[in-house]
Amino acid sequence: MHCLGAEYLVSAEEAPRQREWRPQIYRKCTDTAWLFLFFLFWTGLVFIMGYSVVAGAAGRLLFGYDSFGNVCGKKNSPVEGAPLSGQDMTLKKHVFFMNSCNLKVKGMRLDRTALCVSSCPEEQLDSLEDVQLFANTSGSFLCVYSLNSFNYTHSPKADSLCPRLPVPPSKSFPLFNRCIPQTPECYSLFASVWINDVDTLHRILSGIMSGRDTILGLCILTLALSLAMMFTFRFITTLLVNIFISLVILGLLFVCGVLWWLYYDYTNDLSIELDTERENMKCVLGFAIVSTGITAVLLVLIFVLRKRIKLTVELFQITNKAISSAPFLLFQPLWTFAILIFFWVLWVAVLLSLGTAGAAQVMEGGQVEYKPLSGIRYMWCYHLIGLIWTSEFILACQQMTIAGAVVTCYFNRSKNDPPDRPILSSLSILFFYHQGTVVKGSFLIPVVRIPRIIVMYMQNALKEQQHGALSRYLFRCCYCCFWCLDKYLLHLNQNAYTTTAINGTDFCTSAKDAFKILSKNSSHFTSINCFGDFIIFLGKVLVVCFTVFGGLMAFNYNRAFQVWAVPLLLVAFFAYLVAHSFLSVFETVLDALFLCFAVDLETNDGSSEKPYFMDQEFLSFVKRSNKLNNARARQDEHSLRNDEGTELQAVAR
């Protein structure tokens, strides 16, 4: 994207020579080199997309394929050296594993024989006669293609070319069209190999599809709760905050209690011998421990900060007044989330195609395996960087759009006459001048997150070693450091985007200026702003709590036949993501308001020559909060002196 204008002037003679803390009419393109770099990076992503379409075969993963190189549900081309390849499988859309109760993993691949069949056997087949009868009545042949159904009961090779008896009843698995055994014992063995031990992607997708109806309902519940929470913050009062905090406390305690009760119920359940039950029990224990720790920390913070509720309500009322100047700010998460969903779907589609990009190799017995092409792993790494960088770029565009709208409304002398279309104005400024700044800021996030992912992977790898306690501790410390740096960069980026919206400067200059002015004026609003962010975080926790509780109740009904840890984790992640997408508007507006306030204090003194841009309500709120902070500081100092005096008297005696 090239810069469409070098300067934007009210008049050519009034171009300022010195940068000031004001929303400048003077604009120029910032960080253009980074925008060009992002364009080159996306050129590489487009090449990978094209390569995945040409060399990949996502149909093999989505529709399934047999052991002889045939994709089920379509007409196939023959593979040289594989006599059973190249068959027309248009009517055979399901994958049947001949020994589904005895699957083994060999080299991270299933050591099994799979066939394309027209339907899965829904009843148990105890003999070859039953297999032959099923083939004649349903047209679904469960033996290797080279054996005619008339010879199922007569051929001496039937034992090796037909499935091991008895054949368990099975049903087609959604999306992947695999025939999944339905008996508990066989299902447990099948799931432990096919779902858990072979492929993480299969595990995640199988968990999603096996509980797709429940997950869909929970996602709808999450959207409804997030909207309700957003409107709660929009029309907030002291009573609503008290009710809201009470619900958070009850939700946290209730979820913890339900998790520990489920763990106790699992330990006393006779069906715990199933692998799925043991897996669920371990996950419930992990969930219970983590939720208990989070609950304890949050309860302590709520107790410590409980006296700041009144000021927080006033803070949100001022925030809502700023939002009322540009009410469409509340709809920003919708289009951002829609763009993110579109990009993620495209990213997953390319990933699936890359994962199936392989050359067919004929193995012993005429079976076909697909070996990954050279360089695929490097493409995966490049693709992963593209996921993080592009996602952060999209989120950063939302942050800068909101910050620009808040800046436009704040630095407006006529409060009764708000500016026209501040969001469109902010979008146009971002699009024409500051895309490079957003690219540069969003690039810092993958620079920190990718090493964090590597450290987490190495930490998990060391868990299996008996003498790696010191190494695991060091990796855990590194992970915590990267996590703290990630959170700091997110806050730094937000302030840098707001400063760019004000001054039109590049990323590094904006970040430096924002850090200086916030450090200089931090005593005015740091504690109130932190508590406001904490209340918003509690809103996200409340959405996650109610969603997880609904998931626990829903998934627990089918716990003997379903490993529901993965779908529950995904639902919890989705709930937090949606809640964050909706409530982040208030966070961004809060941070932008306080930076504008700091700039206002820096450049004006409240006199008739330099009046403040802030309204009287905001100014009185800041004065009350400062008085409260000073009073508490004096009280703490007085109590400390009394303690010291008491100790001195005791010594004197």
C-alpha cells in the first residue's frame, strides 16, 4: 500500500515546524519501510497459499483415504506400482479400519489397513458369513478390494484380507467420515490411538465434531453473555457493579465446587477403567487445581480493592460519555472479529493443505503412504509467524481506530457539538498514513511470542526426563519473563498508537513520548486506571465462568464415550476471546482517555489563554481521586509512624 499523500494541510503556510502534543492536521506517512516489509512478507504467504493448493491434498484429510492411495468419495488416479489404486470411490464415502480395536502407532502413523466403504456396519458382525451378508445387502465390502465378496467364506486368504472378528458396530464420524466403533472397550482403545497418540490436529477436530452441538450452544451462550456484559458496562451504576462482583464471586466458587465434585464422582465411578474416563478425570483434576488458584487470587484482589468501587463507577460513566460521542465504537469488535474469523479459516485451510502435501510412495503389499515434501516444515514455521503477525495487525488496526476516534472527540472545544464521523476519519488517517506504524507495533508481538512457544515446547519435552528439574525450572522462569514482556509490549503498543493518532509520529517516537508523559503524570490516575482494567477483566472472567459451567454440565452426560477436555478448553478459550473482543473497547477507550488527559495537563493550565480540553466532570473526578489517594497515603504514613513510636517506647522502657 503506497502513501496517497505526503502532507495534509489546512493551508500551506500554516505547516507547524515543531511537533506538539495536539491532534495534528499536519500528517505524513510513518514507518513506510515496515509497510513494505509487511507487503513482502505477505507475498511469501500468498506463495505458500498457491503452493498448498497445487501440492496439497486437503481432501485426503477431510474425506479420508484408504491404504492403497484412494481418496474416499471421489474418482482417483492410479499410483504407479499400486495395483489397487486409481479406483472410483464416488459411492464409497466412509473410511473403515479393518482392525479398529487393535490399532497401533508406527512411526507416528497408524499401522492399519483402511478401506473405502459405502456404509459403516451398525451391528456387530460375528462371522465371515455375517460380513458376506452385510456386503450383499448394503453393497459395503469390508474385505480388501482384491477379494470378491463371493469368496469371503471360501478363500484361504480371507483371514488376512478381511477384518478381525468380531467386527464391532460403528458409526461414521462427522467431517472425517471415519467409521468409529461404538462399543465402550473398542472405542476406548480406538480413541486412545487415533485421537490421542497420532495427531494433535485430529484430536482437536475430533473433540470439536464429537460435541459440535454442545459447542455451538455454548458459543451462542458466550455471545449472549458478552453482549450483556458490554451493555452492563455501557449503563453501569454502583448497584450494578456490586451485583456484578457478587456474581463473579459466586461464579468462581461455584465452578470450583463443581469441578472438585466431578473429580470426587470420577474417583468413585466403576467405569474409570476406560481410557476416556481416566483422561477426563485427569483433566478435571487439573481444571479444579487451576480454577482454585485463580479464584483465591481474584478473591484477595477483590477484597483489597473493594473501596474503590464508587470511583470506578464514575470512571466508567466518563468512559461511556466519551463513547456516546462515537456510539459506533461498540460495533468495532464485530467487524474485527469477522475479519479475524475469515483469516483464521483461510489460515487453517492452507495449513491442512500443507499438511497433506506429500509424494505417494508404494510400500510392501501394494499399500501407499504419503511422505512430506522437503521444505514443508519451514513453510509451517513461516505460516505460523504469519498467523501471529497478521492477527496482531488486525487487532492493532482496531486499537488505533478506537484511539483515533477518542482523540478526535477529546480534543474538541465544543463538547455540545461532537465531530462528524470520528470513526471514519480515524480509519482514513490509519489507512492513508499510519499502516506502517501498526505493522511495526504488531511485529513486536510475534518476536516475543514465538520464543515463548519454543520455551513452552522445550519445557514440555523435559517433563519426561527424570533429571531435568533444574532445566524445567529455568525454562519456566524464561516463560514467565516472556509472558511479562508480552503484556508490557501490548500496553506500550496501545499508548504508542494513541500518541501516533495525536501527533502523527512514527512508532518509536510515539512510544518514547507516551512513556515519558505517562511516567510524569502517573500519580494522577494509575491506581484508578488499573482498577478499571481489573473490573473489565472480572467481566471476562464472569463470561468464562458461566460458559465453563454450562460446558461441564453438558459434556458430563456423555463422559464415558467422549474425551471432552479438548472441547471444554476450546470453549473456554473462545469465551475469553469473545469477551475480550467486546470488552476491549472499554479498555482501549480508558487508556486513550488517560493519555489524552496527561497531554492536556502537559500543554494547558486551565487559564483563559490555555483552557483544558477535558470537561468539568472529568476534571472533578480526577481531583476527587487525587484527594482520596493523598488521604490514604497520609493515613498509611500516620499509622506507620504510630507503629514506629510504639516500638520506640517499648525499647525505652
